[in-house]
Amino acid sequence: NEGALWGGRFASGPAEAMAALSKSTHFDWVLAPYDVRASQAHADVLHRAGLLSDADHAEMLRGLRQLADDVASSAFVPAESDEDVHGALERGLIDRVGPEVGGRLRAGRSRNDQVATLFRMWLREASRRVAAGVLDVVGALADQADAHMGAPMPGRTHLQHAQPILLSHHLLAHAHPLLRDVQRLTDLDVRLAVSPYGSGALAGSSLGLDPEAIAADLGFASSSENSIDGTAARDFAAEAAFVFAMIAVDLSRLSEEIITWSTAEFGYVTLADAWSTGSSIMPQKKNPDVAELVRGKTGRLIGNLTGLMATLKAQPLAYNRDLQEDKEPVFDSVAQLELLLPAVTGLVSTLVFHGDRMAELAPAGFTLATDIAEWLVRRGVPFRVAHEAAGGCVRAAEERAVGLDDLTDDELAAVDPHLTPDVREVLTVPGSIASRDAKGGTAEVRVTEQLAGVRETLSSF
Ligand code: ARG
């Protein structure tokens, strides 16, 4: 088996179906640039440990540089006979510098510590790309919040009209979880920044090689404390899969709302042509496919997380081949987010909000009832009594099929003598919104402050 990394103790090569099962080049090839980069660092420590002559070291680095270029230009690609990225690259190196020099690189390392290190390197970069995409969505939400500052809408709990709120307040409520997701990615990097290189197969580095030197060379903060843990642990991958799934879930909740808002019944928003699709049969259709694909793919990202957890759950220490199944779900989650995030940014930044419609619906469903109760509390009425009285107003208004502000002075007084005509001062949507002016509330002063905070957090990343 030409180019295989093992074989000395085998009288024959693997069966065809064995090789097909074992093969991973079709997905682990994305690790090739990281593998070459780590090999350069490994060549340096071999040289420093006196295991590579100056001439061999120079020749090996020349070969690795050429290999890096050839990988980048696709002049070098995996062959049918290559089991994985690591074997393919050793074959590529030997093609370039010959077996005498190329055959020295593998000393003191194993694919087990290699792959764990490369996966972390890949994830550190991928999570920065994902974070940038999430921050773009937050930027789009902040811009829409800015553009509609002061515009009211019905706030909902249980999807039922609850209290009037500002649209900007609601949009920013989607920005905060996404900012926390970016913080999660930043925090994850603390755990990604530990290099298993030098852990060897499981027992650690011999040959006088220095894991800390490789770690520093590759931009890691440190090397693994425990070589068994270094090669066996995949909690970093599961954590990444969780954060990616959480991002999808947060985008999915936003998407679900956009889907609802764009129905004729709600009529809150119109989607831009560029971010919606038509129907092959119904000429009038304009469908919220971006939002639906977000919702749909979120199931897939949750599956990637749970699949990976299931793969890990019963594995004894240290490395087992099961771990080869760790990469595809995580790679897939990143690939899906890289498709979704720019589309969500496009969708959100081009939403056309129908302010009149939302303002008209803001008081519907007696959303000012709480304001009546709180007005009574400010006049010294116990909340239990105030709640009953406000409920009485709702009953009276519902019976006559009018709004709370349409109740006559007599009708109000009949519900509760405390309900004098000046209660009307709180029976307006702007009055209700402005009164919720404690920190975190929907009053415009607070939402404006909040928007500034979101922008500040945005620019801090
Ligand atoms: N391709 C494997 C992986 O992705 C690494 C190879 C380790 N193979 C081995 N027989 N120890 O996990």
C-alpha cells in the first residue's frame, strides 16, 4: 500500500471495503494547510532536539513550503490510495524531498495528537468567521432599531397581545442573545487555545521534543497538561457545536417572527424582493424562504450537536477511531452558518416595516389594562384591587366591543369609584410606553440608551 503510514506488521494491505470505510480525505482535506503549518513547527523542534541536521531541516522546510503552495493551488490533492490528510501530506512531502528526509518528519508525533491540534486550529479560525457573521446580523438589527426609534408595536406573551412596546426594543431583544453567542465563541477560544501537539499517540512526547515550543509557534496559549486528555478530549468540539446550534436557534426565533410578521394577518413587514422567493404555480406569492431555511437548518445544527455528543458518550480513553466522526458535524454546522448568516443580515437590513399597522394594533386586545391597574396603585389602591378594577374595565369594554379609552366616565366609575376621568392620561400607547422607564424598559429614553450599549458592545469585538 504505497504511501500508507503503517504496514510493517501486515502481510497484506487492507480489503477494499476496509479502506473505503477508513478513508477521510473527502472531509479532512480542509485541515491540510494547518497540517503543513504544524509540520513546519514540528520540523523546527526536531531540529532543535538534534534529530534533524541543518541541511535536512532546510530541505524539509523547503519541501513543506512547496507542499503548502501546491495544496493552496490544488496542484497537490489526495490520491485514491490516501487514507487521510496526514498520510496524503507525508506522501506529498516525500515526493518533494525524497524518503530519506521526508521520512524523518513523523518522529515523535502521532496522527492522534496531530488531528486534535489541527481541528482546534481550524475551529479557532472558523469561530472567528462565524462571530463576524453574527455581528453583521446584530449590526443590521441595530440599524433597524435606530431607523424606527419611537415606533410602537403590540408586545406579546403567549403570542397574545400583552403590552405596547417599541419596535426597536423588540429588535434589540434579538440582538442581545446573538451578542452573548459571540461572547460564547470568544470564551470558547480560551479552551481551544491549548495545543495537544506533542501528546503523541497518548503517552506524551519522547525524543526531547518540546510541546510548549510548538504550541507557541502555532499561536496557542499553552500545550496540554495531560497527553491522554490531549488526544482523547473532544469537549471543545462539542462546545463549539453547541454554540453554533445556539446561534442557529437564536436566528430561528427571529426567523419565526419574520415569517409571522410577513403574513397578511399580521402585515407588519414586507420582505425585499432580493431576500424572498416566488412560487412556480401561484404568481402572487412572495415567500420568506431565508427565514424558513434558517428554521429548517437549525434542526440540522441541533442534530450535529446531539450526534457528536452521542459519538463521544461511551468512548474509553484515549484515542478511538470513533473520533474520526467528530469533524463532519462541526464542519457542517460552520458551513451552514456561513450560508445563513449573510442571508439573515440581508433579510433583516431590507425589511420594510409597516409602522401604521403596528401602531394601530398596539392598543388592540386591551393592552393598556396593566396601565390602569398601575395608575390605581400610584393612587394608593392595593394591586389586588387595582387588578380586579382594570379587569372590570376590560369586561365592560369587551361587552360593548369598544376600546378601553372608549369607556365613558360613568362606566369607569361604575367599575370602581377610584377610576376618575384622569385615568385617561395613561390610556394612550405613547403614555404607556414612556412610563416603563426603568433600566431595561421599553421607554424611548431607555431603548436609545440600550441601542448605544449594543453598538458599543458591537465595536468592542
Ligand atoms: N483520521 C483520524 C481522525 O480523524 C486520525 C487518524 C488516527 N488513526 C489512528 N489509527 N490512530 O481521527
